[in-house]
Amino acid sequence: MTNDRIGFSQPPAEPDRQVLSERLKEAREYVGLKQDDVAKVLSIPRSALSNIEAGTRKVDAIELARLAKLYQRPLAWFTGEDPDATTEVAKEVAHVARAAATLSQQDRQELARFADFLKSRAKAKATPDGR
């Protein structure tokens, strides 16, 4: 028997779905996540995520919203509505996230404390009296 039997062959992906699937894979790889990690966050089998990234499985709106949040990208970037929607800030945040993923738990905690310090310092600069 061949794989051309009904139920075994994969239909070609629609062009829009193919663009979406390519962007999802690109974003996942950019932030340094594995399919297993993302599948766990979405509570779906890894094979389902693989099919989404191959363009052979549709992604529902809730899954897409969760993926956009996880990958720190605007929904418009995935849908192709705004190909330039990835801001420089999002790229920098993704870079920091990738770097932080390689740190020890203690170092990640220290990084979080430093980020809190920087936020409080920025707030202090924004007040009229500098405090």
C-alpha cells in the first residue's frame, strides 16, 4: 500500500497557512525554544505543533494568541498584516530571553533583580524631583 491512500496523504498547505507556519517556526527558533517546550505550554502533542509548523494543521485563534505572547511578537506579524511589526525592542527582549535561558537559576534570579532595579531607576528619572 502507498501513502496516497485516503487519510495518509497530506494536502498541500494553503499559501496563507504556509506563511503563518513558517513565521511560527522562525519565531520559535529565534527565541530558542524546542517544539517539546512549546507543545507543553499549549498543552498539545509535539506532533501537533510540528504539523502546525509544516502547514498541515490549522492553528486556532487561542493557540495563535498564546504563541504570539510566548514568542513576544505581535499577532499582525504572524498573520502577515504588518510584516514590519517586529520592533527593535521585541528583538532585544528575545535576545535577552535566549541569553537568560542558558544561565543558572541563581543567575536568572539576579538578572530579574537587575531588571527590577532598572525599572525603578527609570521611574525615578521620570519624576520631576528625580526620586
